[in-house]
Amino acid sequence: MAAETARAGAAAAHWLAYVTTLPTEDPAARMLVLRTLESLGCAVMREGVFLLPDTPAARQGLTSLSEHITRIHGSAYLLSVNSLGESQTRQFLGFFDRTHKYNELIKTVEGLKAGFGVSDPVSIMRLLNKHKREYEIISTLDFFPSESKARAARALSEVEQAAHALMFPKAQKTSGTVDTTGKQYFRRVWATRKPVWADQLASAWLIRRFIDPEATLVWLDKNQECPAHAVGFAFAGATFCNSKDKVTFEELLASFKLDQNTGLARIGTLIHALNAGETKLAEAAGVQTLLQGAIRRTSGEDQLLAETEMTFDLLYEAYFEPPPEQ
């Protein structure tokens, strides 16, 4: 801990003090300035006096803010200061100690493990992605990283790996091995479990559009048994479910020999990214927003599917590549 303090002290030789007076007649303008200071990571020393480590980004941000404060008839002064000795350096560093926030995040992330084997792994992954964004926000304003940041990163990584293993079990069947020739998958009851998300919704769309147009869809409660006459999909132990490296949508494509359809294959890549919490695919964020909006607007799974079917129809039209003319 002493070594960390020494390293941080060496990095904190120079500081920026920001002294501002804001107009009192415009509360909204005052709040905007204060929120901007908070977003820059400023520490409050006293009313109207703020502190930041002296970095190019901090100087640029505070200089731009000063121009705005002048326009709203306030005043702002940006001062370069040095801490007086080791004691004051420690005091200044204490203003920027994010250890408590990291520890709270670690506790929350570790708590997700209680849901392993009980909660839907996709739901766990979605919560984990929210906590990953919280980590990014904290670390962006962590000017003097410490061991607590590394511990939080490890906690996130460990839980993510464990959740991913639950989503894609190694002991699952080999991809595409379900016999779709000896069974009739037409006018069947297809059942999946709530809560539904990208994989269940996209799989239901795929079933209705390409596999069994007259399918009856059943949405099972969390612990409800799948009816014996139903074809289960998108939950552990179902006829069609996640494998080692594929989500259910991709398994359905492989089983029904639809994986050569370029439009469906691209949708499969997108659904895989959404369910696994991957953010590298550009379209994923936009489709996630559409699905979240549909969930808020609708009051039941049938209505939700009807709403999201339009999204998948549009994606398919955008992705579909007709075969070349002979």
C-alpha cells in the first residue's frame, strides 16, 4: 500500500485548481456546469473550488467549460498548483480514491454467482454487461489506478467466463446432430422459457418463418415442465438449445440446413453477440435497443414476438443476398 501511495504521489506532482462563481438566477445552467465538473472527475474542495490532476485532457475540458461559464455570465479561474509535501499529496490523492466504488462493484458482481444454476445465464450476462459499463465509468475517472481496480477487473472476467460456460455448455450435443428427417416438425407446439430475450425471440421468428409456419408457440414459466408433445427450444435440456459454440438460433440453422443462407447466418452472428454480451459487432447495439424498446411497449410474449418479428424481417431483407443469376 505504501508503494502504491509513493507511485501515485510521484504521478500527482501537479494539480489544477478550478475556482468558479455561477449565476444564481438560472438553476438549470448551474446544474449543467456542476454535472460537467462531475463528469470530468473533479473533486470538491469547498463550494466553488474544485481539484483535478494536471493532465492535457483536464486542461482542455476545464478551458472549454470556462468559455461556457463566461457566456452564462459567471466567472471561472484555472490555476496550476503544487501540493505542499507528502501529507498534502496524500490528502489530495484521497479525493480521488475509487477503492470504495470498486469494492461495491466487486461485491455486486460476486453476488451474481448466487444465480448460477438458478437464473437464466443470459439474464446473468445482461446484468454483468451493465456492471462492466459501471466499471468503465469508474475507471475512466480513476486517475491513480490501484490494486482495487485490478481486483474489480478480475472479478468481472471470472464471472463472465463462468456465465459464458453456462450459456455454452461443453457437455452439450454436437452441433447439428438433431435428426430433423425422421421427425415431423410441422404444425407442432414449440416451447421455450421466460424471460425471453434475443435468442428465444429470433428462434421463434425463424421457426415461424422458415421451419414450421403453422407452429404454436408456448412460453413456459421458469420452473414449468415442458409438455411431452412440445418441441423445446432455447433452454437447457431442450431439443434445440445452446451447444459449445452456438446459440439456439445457430443450432436451428445447422439442424435444418439453413446455415448456408447468408441472411440468416448474419442474423445468427448478431444473436450470438447479443446473448453472449459481445459489443464488437456494430449492429448489435442498435438491435438491442430495438428489442428493449419492444419489451417496454408490449404486455405479453405473443405481443412481443409480433413486435420483434418486424425487426427480424427487416434484418433479413437487409442481409439477404440472392443467388447469382445463371
